Amino acid sequence: MSPKADIDDLKIIGFVTSKIISGVGVVLFIPAIVCFFLKEWNPGLDLVLGGSISIIFGFLLMISCRTDKTPTWTQGLAAVGFSWILAMCLAAIPYYLGGVMGSYLDACFDVMSGFTTTGLFLMNDLDHVSYGLNFYRHILTYCGGQGIVVVALSFMAGGGSGMFKLYVGEGREEKLLPNVAQTSRAIWMISLSYLVIGTVFFSIVELFDGLSFWKSIYHGSCLFMGAWSTGGFTPQSQNIVYYHNYWIDAVSTVFSIIGSFNFALHYVIWNGQRKEILKNIEIRSFIATLSLSFIILMWGLIQAKTYPGFFMNFRKAFFIIVSGHTTTGTMSIYTRQFVKEWGPLSMMGVTVAMSIGASACSTGGGFKGLRVGIVCKSLLQEIRRYISPESSVIAQKFHHIRDIVLDNALVKNAMMIILLYMVTYFVGTIFGMYYGYSAIEAFFESVSAGSNTGLSCGITSPAMPNPLKIVYIIEMWIGRLEFVSVLTLFGVLINFCIPKNKKIN
């Protein structure tokens, strides 16, 4: 029998949420500074207003829910799930006030897409939106790649068990340092260091492409944030197609792959353990599944005779498959080309890559290469057990930062999360088919939303039905948090609403 949730549980959840929401509010002032620097007064005021509302709301929530209690696992996980929804609602205010969205629901969709590093968008006339508001989109996806909880933890002192519960609730389990707050800061140090490096690379390419100095830095920083966070946002509605530059494609590919790596892997490599990249199970899994999905995609393109010559097929296929597998979602083709020119087999290859996604504890989504590696190792262990003498003791290990013994608990957890992702993809597909889209299109778009990828075959648009927008928002939310926090939140709310005289068995 589980204990009845009471008002004290909600107060602790609210108090934890207040700190996270306040951190999100501070983030809104960064693009506001850009707006004022460029004399874009109205968007700047919208961002200041949105940030102020978030901070004030967080402060009022903190006062009304003040408590000295340390959150339990249930309370901490539920707070993370609630924080993401509340952050979406508050961060959507500048979009809605700016008049760049058809509705408040559309604004919430774009914010959730940014925070979850998905990259699907419904913004009207993106090509003519203000620089500051466009930069805001990329700040959302850059911070979302690190995690809004990580943003909040970076400003907090200490690193007790309560903070670790929040950190785990955001789909992360590995601490780079013994202290969770220090781990959060380490993640930011890694990301900010790459921000400088990536912006320089992209800006140099843009300078040679003819942009002015300041525009090249603006586009360079936005392109980097979209690639590194595996969010896929770019400043233009045509995405990466707008630039028509091989070097932009190449640099984007490199930083998408790097951004999809586990932060723990980045940390040990930065500390001199460079051989780890060759031994790590996630890297090996990524290479294997990338190769498999790439073969399927190339087979489909060659069958459809989409492009002339092997090189053109290779270039288009490799960019998209990396974009899909790292869950970056950067588009080097127009959305409807998937359906009209690439065909079902090619779309299936990309869908397989998207569904698997990137590394655990990275900026990417999907059910992760680590879990795929664990399941494959488990299958090999069972095969060895069947062909070995009955007296043999079969022990399987895998290497992920350190050697880890494969046990039933790890395999069970990996298979459960994979199953939940597959159910999510399936439900989203059913909704898409209900609204008249073909099975392959609905499956493609559902996997893209649920795996936080952002590639689109044309379903996602301001004109799509509102219920489908809500379905994709939910898919992006639960996919980014890997189910546990969301399921815990629902469990707490249901438990709280059950009358006290009823027992839960």
C-alpha cells in the first residue's frame, strides 16, 4: 500500500518547482539584452515581461510553499515533471505577446520543442522575426540541451540528495563530480567552451560566404546552438537549406555528433582518457546502428533514383542520417521531399535512426545507444549460455566510462524504457492516422516528436489540428524526461485526488 499524497507533498513539489522556474526566468533576460543592443524595443520588452512574470511567479510559489524538508524521490521526480510544463507555459509568454504565433498553444508548442531540443516549430514568418526573438529560440534549445534543472542547479550551493533526485528526474544518472551542483557547472563549462569553438568555426564559414562580421557571428552562434544541443533550430525557415554551403553542412554534422555524446564521456576525454572514445559501448552502438540505418536509407534513395550519382546520394543520405540519429533534426531538404522523392524505404531508415537517438546523459533524445548496447549484450549473453555446458558460469561485461557487469536489473530497465518509447511512438502514429495522414508519415512525425529529433515530413505546421499539437507536446515532454518524472507526477496527482477512506494496494 502506497502512502496517501497530502498537501505537504504538493508544497515540497511547489517549493522545488519555484527554484527551477526562477532560473528559467533569468534565462529570458539574455535574449532581451540582445534585443536592446539591436534597438528592438518591443521584443525586448516582451522578453523582460516574460522573464519578470516567471521570476515573480517563482518567488510567490516559493513563499507559499516554503519548507525545510528535503524532497523524497517521489517528490523530486514529480517536481521535475511539473517544472517542465510550467516552464513551457511561462516561457511561451514572449512568443505570444510578440504576435509571431497563431495561438498561445502554438507558442507553447515551440517552447516545448526548444526546451526538449526537438526542433519542430509553428512560428509564423520566421524569416522576418526580430533578431532578439529568433535568438531566444536558440537560447531555449541551448539551455534545454543542458536541462532546465541543470540551469537551476548551476546557481545553487551544495549538492545533497535532494539535488541529485532532481538531476536524475531530468533523464540523467551520471555525476561527473561527487557534488551534483558541481556536476551541473561542469556540464556548463563543457557546453560554453564548445560554444566559443563552434561559433568561431561557423562564423568563419559565414564570413567567407559573404555575411558581414556581426551577422556571421549571429548566424554562427545560432547554428552552433542548434547543432550542439541537437535541437536543429536555425535562424531561417528553410533550415540548413537556406545556406547552400557544403562547409556549413560539414561543420553542423561534426558538432551534432559531438553534441550527441554523453557528458561523462566528454569529461573523461577532457581529462586525458582519450582511449575511452574507442572502448565506450555507446560509441560502438552508435557506429553500428548509424551504419545499419544509413544502408537502409541509401538503398531507398538508389531504388527511388532520387539523386544522380553515388556521391550526391551519399552526401544527402549521410547528412540526414546523422541529423536523425543524433536527434538534431537539421534539414538539408524540404519537408515534403521525404514523402514525394525519398519514398517509404528511405523514410523508414531515417525513422529507425531517430527512434534510437543519441547517448544517455547527452543533449539528444531517443531511447539511447546505451540501452541498445545493453540489450544486444544481453542477447549475446543468452546465446553463449545456450551453447555452453550447463556447468559454465556466463558473465557479460560492457564498458561505459568503467567496466560494468551486465545484470538482470540493467537489462530489465533498458527494455522497459525502450518499450515505453515504442508505445509512445505507436500512440502518436495512431493520432496522426486518425487525422488523415498515411501510416509512414504519421509514424515518421510521431517518432520525430517522441525522440526529440525535429525532422518533419510536412505534418507539423500551424494548420495541423490542435489535438495533434497537444499529442506532440506530450510526446516531446515525456520523451525528453524519459517517462519516470512524468509518470511519477501523474501518480502523485492521482494519489492526491483519491479520497482518504480508499486504500491503494
